[in-house]
Amino acid sequence: MNNGLPETQPWPETQSEIDELCINTIRTLSMDAIQKANSGHPGAPMGLAPAAYILWERFLKHNPKNPEWIDRDRFVLSGGHASMLLYSLLYLSGYDLTLNDIKNFRQWGSKTPGHPEFGHTPGVETTTGPLGQGFSNAVGMAMAERHLATIFNRNGYDIIDHYTYMLCGDGDLMEGISAEAASLAGHLGLAKLICIYDDNKISIEGSTDIAFTEDVALRFKAYNWHVIKVEDGNNLNNIYKAIKEAKSETTKPSIIVLRTHIAFGSPNKQDSADAHGAPLGEEEIRLTKKNLDWDENVSFYVPEQVTEIFGGCIDKGEKEESIWKEKFEEYCSKYPDLSKKLNDSLNNLLNEGWDADLPDFSNNDGPIATRAASGKILNAIAENTSYLIGGSADLAPSNKTIIESSHDFQKNMFDGRNIRFGVREHAMGGIMSGIALHKGLRPYGGTFLVFADYMRPSIRLAALMKLPVIYIFTHDSIAVGEDGPTHQPVEHLASLRAIPGLTVIRPSDATETVEAWRLAAKTTDCPVALILSRQKLPVIDRTIYSSADKLVNGAYVLSDSDGKPDIILIATGSEVHIALEAGKILEKKGISVRVVSMPSWELFEKTSQEYKDKVLLPDVTIRITIETGISMGWERYAGSNGAVIGINEFGASAPGNIVMEKFGFTSENIVQKATELLKG
């Protein structure tokens, strides 16, 4: 979409008065909103205003009246602290924001929170703030665009054909996640990914040369990016030509190294760290406005000419989308099966029979690790769900995350569904979020549970955005064995459960793993983490014990006594079969036992109090919880008269069964603990 002048016409060498008005409107709106809130980051919006103006006015393909249009260009503000830049652009362009929203920046209930939030503000593509996250999200969006374009476009019908633009700063590039994501993007040759790097050489503590002196251009050349330098962040013609050049590059992602001045126009705070994270101050704002030829006595002023210029975005956007819709209608008529498949993918609709081929595990098959069961289930779902895509952080053979019927997602082979993320857990998490944000694909990614630490910021943001991402965490306990405490997760289950909005499921056997995947596939409003064993586990005989489909309730009675139980054993994952063994021993001793499988706290807490009471029986106060993780949190289920069998120290290097035995995860230890509790 060509907003304003045709793209083929160069930007006038001399900046016009209307250009100045538009740019300074962005600057002053940002300054005024931050000052009114007495909180925020004015420097970056002031320095980046010219580049943002050109990008939105001349290049960005978008429709302010339909922020969900699938073939829009994506715009990611990775440096989310510069949110007033984005809010100014959204307001001026005609998105569902008012001047009052701008005035209520950072206030309770406003549409303009301190950092951009996906799903909260129309036109915001992703939640940014933690630096580097937006960078990795943008890579994921670009990957999704390439995959969908390769799958669905046909000659003359480029239904999916858009760019991902991203603004980032020094902080983004200092964070390790951006290095991981940039490396993968360069390897994949994501040519429709364009980054504008705000090279203002200032961070919170002062000049970046106190800690950041690398040659960013050479670094990105090494990543196989196309690098363009613009030495003056106020030279509209050079910025225009740089974006144009980036769009013409067809084999590599592009980064425009744009030399800007933080708080441009401020007489006393330009090029100063003072302008990074604090309002300029009333007097400095007056001086700055005077310096910019602006009315220093008026706040939140938007000249009529600026309203007219930016108002054209609506007409242009609606016209561009209308042309696309016409083409898409023809496409639907010519390719009905493809168009239905695309619509289903965009809406996360599972086609009829998607779960028809899920494996039916039996105790007659012998023990199987839940990671191995997960691999079989994943492939059964992938056969009937074409928009499932993902991979692993270089651990696919261990995580069992390969889609066997597909090939790798690689440069010029973007139709593959197996993503080789490399040893880049953090970027994998952020990229999966970007894929989910783009829409049209359902991402999953695997690594060892102990390395969830490397992904935690990305997982947290996925939960905050309510994204349907599936995390596959294998090697879930001290039973990993010989690899020792560096690879044995102990605190990680508690750590993941602490994230609001993340559903954590630790299935006890292959049959529960089927139900865990079934639930994950049907969940579209939050991320799901599947916690899977390395070691083989017995498949629980469901002809004797309760059906695994009760997993949807988070906890259920697996086995029960004839009357009221004397004690309730509650376990998850690989400890459930140990609890069953202990229950049998206790029954032989004349002690009545109920065994509860509790694969998911989150799902259980969503059930009614009536259901919870039916499972845990409030009048049975002697309970034991068993899980190979820290005990924190389990006291709520063990109760005041119960006990928690957990591990509140790091593991040890030895064969897995020996480690489990030494730390007390045996039926004998459970029986002993139960006997002691019952004796009082």
C-alpha cells in the first residue's frame, strides 16, 4: 500500500512544512502525555518521530478501521518504553483511540498503558517492554508470513504478502534474546523482516559506550542480514531510501542503523540519559516547543493539516483491504479447499476428525515414557491439523517433537513444519509467541524442563497475552539420573505454576498424555505447558482405574476404597504409579486409601468447590502429596494434618532409579509416612 506519494517518487530533499508539523505533532503529543502522567520515556519518541512518520505515512500497509486484517503489515515497537510514539501514531492514523486516551496515558483503565499491551489497545501487535522480546516476536511473525504465503499463495493470488517492521534500540540489542533471534532470522533469510535500529547511543545509565561498544552493523552482517546505515535520523529522504532499499532486498532480513538523537529538540536534555525514563519537566517542554517552532502555551495540540494528512490512512487502508478482499473472493471461488483451510487456520478451528487417529495406549503395551507417548500423539494430531508447526531447541530427538510427515522449515523451504530453533531457548519462546500473534498457525516448542528458566520471560508474556502456545518440557524430574543436578529440575514446576494464566499439565502415563494433548489442542485462550518424563512409566490399566479423560478437571479419583478413606494420596506425573503401589500395600494393612491423580493445579482450581470437595474430601484431613519437585504450594492440598513428599534440595548424579530411591520417592517411603501420620 502506498500511503501518500507513490513509493517510486523520492522524498523531497527539502523537508516541507507539513512534514515538520506531522513529526513535531508526534513529538509534542509524546512529551505532553508523559508530562501529564508524570511518568514515561519521552526521549525515544522524540528521536524516532521522523522515521516513524515516514514508515507509517509512506510504507505501512494497514487499515485503522480493521486492525485484524490478515494481510496488513506488522509493526512491532520492540522498545516498548517508547509507547507514546506508537500511541501517537495510532491516534493520528485513525485507530480507535481518542485524544482523551492520549491524555490518560499510564492511568487506571486507560487504553494507553505504560508499555504496549496486545489485546488492550487497538493496533498494538504485541506486548512489549522487556527488551528484546519484540525483536523475537517480529522474527516469529515474519516466519509465519513466509510459511502461510508458501502454503496458500497461488499464481496471481498473493493472499498472504506483507512485511514485518520492527523498531528496536540499544537495550534490545544488548539483551541476549535479540542475538538468538537475529541469528536464526539471518539463517532463514527472512527478507520481509525489516528492523529500524534507533542508534541514539544512550541508555538509562548514560552513554552506551560505558558497556556497549560493539560494531552493530558488522554483527548483523555476520548474522547474514542486509545492513543499511543512515547517519542522520532527521533526513527524511535518506530514511525513505533506506526503507525502500530494505524492501527491495529479497534474500536477507534488513536492519537500518539509524543515528538519532534522544529527545531531539530539547535544548538541555537532547543526547542525555535524563530524557530516557523521566518527563522533561514543564519548563523544558516550553523551551523544546519554542525550539521546534511550536506554541509553547498549548498542550496536546494537533494542527488541522496533520489531521488531514494522517486521516488519509483510513481511506487508503480501506481501499487497499477492499482490493485484497476482491482478490480473496476470486481466490475462494477458484481454490475453495485452500480458502477454507486458510480460514480455519486463522480462526484456530480444529477440523472434524482432528483427533480421530490419537493412539490408544494400553497397559498391555508395556511401559512408555510420556515424552515418547507425546511424540506419537503430536504426529497423530499433525496428520489432521495442518497448521500445527514447531520444533525444539536442538533437542528434537529427545523431546520427540519432529513431525514425521513434514520436512524442515528452512530458507526457500518455508512450507516445512519442523522448525530447527537451534540452541536458542529464549528466542524460541519469543518466536513462538510471534507466530501465534500473527495468526494462522499453532506453534509448539520443546526443550528439557530444567531449561524452562531460559524461556521464562517469553512464557510469562505469552500468558499475559493469552496466546495459544504449547510448550513441551521433557526430562521432568530427578529421574533424569546420571546427568546430575544441572539437568534435574527441582523448582521448575513451582516456578511455572507461579505464572498467572499458564496451564501446567504433568500427565502420569501415556493415556493422560493423550488427554493432555487433546486439551492443549483445544485451548485457544492461554498457553499450555506439558511436563513429560524421560523414563518409561507403566501405562495405568484404565479397565481397573478411572478413565484418563477426567484429566480435564485437573485432578480426579484414580482409585478408591469401598468406604470413607483413612488417607488420601495425591500425586502427579511419574509419582502416580508409585502412589498406586503404596495404596495397595496400605490396603493390605487394613488402611483404606484414596489415590488422586492431580496433573494440573490450574485446571483443578477452575472446577467448582463441590467438585473439589468430592475429590479431596474435606473431612479426610490426613493426606500425602507426592511430586519430584519442591514442596512449596503443596501444603494447600496436604492440609494441616498431612505431609508433603517432595525434594527441597538439588538432585544428584546417579542412575535415575537410585536417585528416586535415595530422595524417598518409593512406595515404601510413602507407606512409612502414611503409617506415621495415622498413628498420630
